Amino acid sequence: MDFDLTEEQEQLRASVRAVLERESPRARAREVVETGAPAKQPWQSAVDLGWTAINVPERFGGLGLGAIEVALVVEEHGRALAPGPYLATVSQFAPALRAAGSEAQQERFLGAVASGDIAGTLAVAGPAGLRQPPDASLRARPDGEAWILDGVRNFVVDGDCADEIAVAASVDCGDGVGLFVAPRDAARSERLASLDATRSLATLHFEAARIEPDRVLGEPGRGAEALRRTLEEATVALATEITGTCQTLFDATLDYAKHREQFGRPIGSFQAIQHRFADMFIAIEKARATCLFAAMTLAEDDPRRGLAASMAKVAAGDGQRLLAKEAIQIHGGIGYTWEHDVHLLVKRIKAGDALFGTAAEHRARIAERLGL
């Protein structure tokens, strides 16, 4: 694989960074945390500039780009600590429709994603977290050509504000997995008290929710493969976003070390501190390269895509663990204060590590795949 980005990809990354620096400064994320009000930006800019259309096929009004371009845009959202529904819509909802939706369903829902008319998310985790296949805390039963959903889905990103929800439910046939698109009002949402208040997590309660035939993705009982592919895309995107936030945490800590003085010298001049920065730099570069490799396997539909997705989440998880510890310690007392932005960045990467499987869980999956 060639790890060099094309000129167009470099331009995409640069343009996204420039817009987010202007439209989504960290003050915006702090405003979301302190007021609880949803942010209109940078979602509106994503719509206006076509970022929501990035991985939607051209025949549905999209740009027809792939997982590498998604990774570049998502990493920049992580660098900016951007609030809003972009991550869930582009890397969770859209892949589910591409993997399991009919032509008519993709035109209906992906076209609306591309135009920014809807924001979406994915509901797959049970009370004990993500399981494959999904646990039976949410079950679907047939009712004529329609299906009825009963149960709960937990830890749904933007589950209380997404317009449409791709739902994975347990069914009593085939491979045991059914995929559906539920409107927001099909479930009662309960917002969770999350460590990262810049991003909402919700529990969705489905109480005899009727899903009409035009919202059933594929054939219930044959959804396991589509769900697996969807989760791989969601995992890689989340790992890439975590890496972007780690980069901002590194930059902020490095800038602090250049200006904070002890014994008449900047603390960044001390060799012990320099060694810690070297370790952090290597961890970020390792995570970025691993995420890029995983995105390339998705783009090429490489048979290693599942393994690569788990590797990306492990690398991002290892990176965030080191960056969070070192950034707070190097900042010293001010790193623990509400007034400083370090805690916002640390909370984002810690919450991200827990979604779609922790680094430890993905290590176990890698070992299983390798027969260890």
C-alpha cells in the first residue's frame, strides 16, 4: 500500500482544518458543555461544504469518495474537538445504509444525508456494551410485512437528537441479526450522564415500535455481514478522531512546556520532559499510521479490514492513555482545573476509547483472529 496522500487529499485536509479553526474553536465545545445547548456549527459548515456527502455515492447526490477521505475529515473534527452529529452520521448511519439498504432506501436516506436534511446514528450496543451478534436486549418480531421492536439500545451517539437511527436487533431466524431504520420518535430517548459532555450519548427505549417495510434493511436474519462491515467503518472513524484529539492535546502540552518556567528555564528544556514528548509523538504517529492503513483496507475492501479496524482502535487506545496521563502531569495543577481546556480534550478521548470496544477488547479480538 502507498501511504502517501494525493494532492487532492492533502488539499481536503487543509481546507477542513482551516474551516474548523474558524467555525469550531474550542470555545464552542466549552459552550456546549456549560450550556447543554446543541451547536449549529460545525455541522452547518459540513453541510454547506459537502462534507456530509463525502462517502455517499454520486448517483444519490454524494461525492462518491471513500474511507480515506472520511478519515481525513474525521481526524480534523477530532483535532478541533468539534461537537455535533457529523461523526455518527457519516461513519455509522451512512455505512449501515450502504451495506444493507436497497437502491430505493439508499436514495431516500443517503440522499438526505448528502444534502444535510437528516442526521443519523447507529444503535447496536446492549446494557453490557457492544456484542457481536447484538444481544437480545432489543428484539424484533414480524407483524405482517412490518416488524415490531421491543427493548433497549445503549450508548447511542447523538441518540437523543439524530433524525434517523440505524438499529440492529435480535431476530429469531437466520444469523439472528435484523437491521432497521427507525425515526427519532419511534423510541423514547434517555440522555446519559457522559464523561464527555461535548457529545451526547443516549439510551433508546423501543416499546412496541412498528417499523414499516420500507424501513427494513435487507432481510432480517441475514444482517450479520452488513453489521460487521458497518462496525468496522465506525470503529476506524472513531479511532481516527481520537488520534486527532490526541494531536491537539500534544500540541497544547508542548506549547505549555515551552513557556512554563521552573528554576529560570522552560520546563520543555529538561531532558526528562523531552523524553516524555518523544514517547507521546511516537504514540500519535503510530496511531495515525495504523488508522490510515485501516482506512485503506476499507477503501479497497481488503480481507484484512476487520483485523485492521481492531488494530486502529488498539493503537488509538494506547495513544490516548499515554497522552491523557502525560498532558495532565506536564501541565501540573492547572491541568486539573475547569478553566483550562485540557480536561475537555482528555474527556473526549477517554469517552471515545470506551465506544465500539475498548483497546483491551479489540486486543482480544485480534488474538482470536490470529488463533492465539
